[in-house]
Amino acid sequence: MSEKPIIYQLLPRLFANYNDACVHGGTLEQNGSGKLASINARILNSLHDMGITHMWYTGVIEHAHRPDYSAYGIPRHNPHFIKGEAGSPYAITDYYDIDPDLAVDPAKRMDEFEALIARTHRAGMKALIDFVPNHVAREYHSDAAPADAPADFGTDDRTDWFFFRDNNFYYLPYTTFQPHGVDLGEGDDRYIESPARASGNDCFTPTPGMYDWYDTVKLNYGVDYGNHTHHFDPIPSTWHKMLHILKYWAGKGVDGFRCDMVHMVPVEFWQWALPQVKSAYPGTLFIAEIYDINLYAPYINAGFDYLYDKVGLYDTLRGIECHGAPAHSITGSWQRIDGLQPHMLNFLENHDEQRFASAFYAGEPERVWASLVVSATISTGAVMIYAGQELGEPGADAEGYSGRDGRTTIFDYWSIDTLRRWLNRGYPANKNLTAAEVLLRVRYSRLLNICNQSQAIAHGGFFDLTYANPYSRDFDPAKQFAYLRHKDNELLLIAANFDNKPAHCNINIPMHAFEYIGITPGKRTGRELLTDIEIPLTLSPDSTVTLDIPAHGAVMVKMSVKI
């Protein structure tokens, strides 16, 4: 059977930067950048030992940046509309190249990337990168495209038309690009774009605001946003160019793609492109960033393997943790996507979201357990960890372009204290961590490994116990959530306590669960997987199972279905 994907997201620029004296808003020369080559076999083996199955390398494709790499054949990017010192990883300037900041020798940046992919595979993991289909940087130009690549985006565009099927961009004729509050420079250094092109967040004006995606240009997939008509036959130029890019990276050994903002690209493109990539490169994984539950089914049917469940389980768990939402709201979360759970990717952190341990979220990394166990074990779908989460990274820095907002910057040259101490300059060890950080990482490792050691979690069924456990003195569905996972003769009873005090719970397993799963009533010995403690218990529809659950904690009791 295939494994349950346990994905570890990292930005190489941040992850492997060992500078312990970064300055606010610092340049590349001041703060440095992590390198692909620094993500060595020791680090990868340690992450694999933690239970990781897939590495998501974020921001590896060349994007808008301030440093001058013209000596390496890379045109200098105009600095005036680059966000932060390092630039946005989602403002792609060359889809066929690796960002030179990440290379020890920029002239060999592709070789260093291919070596990282090979190391990842040798460590027993698969490698994912970003695919950003909706937009490119305003100064997109490929100097690294292979000989068989189509022409650059925009090369043959008719710039006097707002929309033309085979244009790659949307043009605003007789206008000049002038975003509000953005200095585009003066003299020879001034950025000039005329006619202006639409910005990446479907902003069809020459004067986007500061909070628009003004550093990017919207790509045209054959949708005329003037009259909302579709022009997909014959296949638009952008479709062919994007398919070539996907196959190019799959040919480099990349095992899958996290696809950015997929709902801003017509589903018809994905229906056309994904089967072709999977046919040429079987097993290629596609993960969709998507924020509309109503579109989940169409994009899964288009060929996506997993979808971000940000507006489902993530928002639900955050609501419980931060806003007093009841634990039983988790039931509504999975019911809204009933049948699609195996395609969900669950997470508590990523590069867009605030750190769990930040003052803007839970504030204490130890409070993670109820949310983490539910996120990791509620379905057979994927689960993702953001680099440093397993160490309780608080996201407390004000790095530069990104202020102190509880997130880890994606726009600045920076180093992450918790990771830097664990990485120990390429020799990962616990010696520089606090006792609490060591314990947290050990517990993460145990849980993440259980996810694939347990067939019930990786491949089994799910039975929600909420309806059978209304409020009582011994169970509060506003604070506790319980469910079963089962596969063959393996049965797990999982209960999470979101309260700030321990819970002594009596949990009812209804007759329907016994009949549906085929549970034999009677006495057996269970083993609590997170602590390895044996628990004698009796399963019966006429009695309850008693569990003691720590504050903000969870228990996972493994037992047999039949005796």
C-alpha cells in the first residue's frame, strides 16, 4: 500500500542560513541565504527518521530578487517593486531556472538542485516544489529554457487587445502601470510598463494598490474577464507553455508539485494538463492550494491528489483554540467534505499562516497536541509540518518587509533561531536545544511515525463518536472530541482534549460502531501509542471507556477489533 504523505515544508533560503546576527531588513551580504547544498544527507536522514515522507522545497525556482547576478547570465531585476530584500518566491522570473541565492556557485545552481533531489531520494523521501500557474513576475524572462521550450510568455502577444486567446497576459491598452504607493524609480532605473498588464490577483487596473499583487502579472488561460467567456478550443498558448514547464521539472526528478492558488486557473486546464503529466511521469503528486470548499470536488476530479483544507479543518481547529468554538465543530468540518477526506492535506502551519506557538495563535507550543493529533490522524489524507514547527518556533521576529506578525518571512534574508540551533551547522543535534524543544521534537517524531506504522491511520476507516457522547459530567463535547480509526483487526480510539485542564472522560462507543466495524464486545488490553502505556479496558455498547486526557492533550489507544 502507498504511504500516508507526511510533508515537511521548508524555504531553503531560511532553513539552512546559519547567520546568528541577522539585521532587520538586511541585504544578502548582511544576512546571507541558506543554500541547497547545505541541506545535507545528515539533515535529510534525520527528517526521514522523524516520519517525513515528502520534502516540499519552497521558493527554489528563480524569482524576483535584488542582488545582481548578471555575471551569470541572469538579467538584473528592477528593485523598485520587489517585495522585501529577497523578493517573493511567488513572483517567478524564469520558470526553467533555480534561484541563484540558493547556490554555493550560482553558475552551477541547477546541478546543486539536482543533487538535492538525488539526496532526498537516497534518504527515502520524495521531493516537491511549487508550481505557480496563475501569474509570473512583471519582468519575466527565461534565459535558461531548454531548446524545445515554447517562446517566452508574452513574446507573441497582441498588446493592443485586453483579451486575445493566445495572448499570455491581459493588457490595459493606452495605460501605464503605476501602482499606488510604490516608487518605480527615476531616470534609467525607472520601471516602465506600457501598456499596463493586469496584476496577479485578478486586478484589472493599471493602478493596483499596495496590498494587491502588483509585483506579478496575471496569466491568460483563455478566459475573457471582460465578458466572462471561455475560449479553450483550440488550446490556448498559455496551456501549452505551462504543460511544458511541468514536464520539464518532472524530468528533473521532481516527484510532485504544490500548485499555487489553483482556483484562479480554470479547472479545464487542470483536466487537460494533469493526466498528461501523470501519463509521462507516473506517480507525480499534485497538491492544490484552494480556498473554496464548493470547488473541492471539481479540482479533485481534475486530477489533484490532495487539496489544502485551510477553510475546513485548519480554520475549525484554530477557532477552537483561539475563539472558543466547540470541539464538536470538527464534526461539521468533515461532514462538509464527506467522501473527500482522503484527498485533504491537513496542517497547522505553513508559510502563509501564523505560527502555532506565536502570540497571535496559541502562544505556547505545548498546547499543540489536541490540534496536531486530530490534524494528523482524522483521515488517510496528507499532513504537513512547516520547518521549525516541531521545535515550537514562535515566529516572534520582525525580519524586515515582514513585521512581527507571528509568521516567518518569505520576503527577507533571515535565519530561524530554533532551526539554526537544531541544525548545528549541518550536524543536526539536540545539544543546542532547550529541554522543552527536545521533548516537543521527540513527541512530533513519535506521532508522525505512528501515522504510517498504523494501518488504521494510513489506510483505515473513520467513525465519529460525537453523536454518541452528548454533554455529561464525564464528557464535554465543547472541549473534547473522540473518534475511532479502524483497519482489519486494528482499532484505535482517539480522544483529544482542548481544555486547559485535564479531562477524566467516559466515552461511549455506540452499538452502530460495533456493528459497522465488526467489534467484538469484551475485555482486552489497549496500548496508548503516544506513551506506550498499556490500558486494560472493556468494550461494550452498554458501558463506557474511561480515559484520562492531559490538558491540551490527546490519547490514542490501540486495540484489536476482535477477541
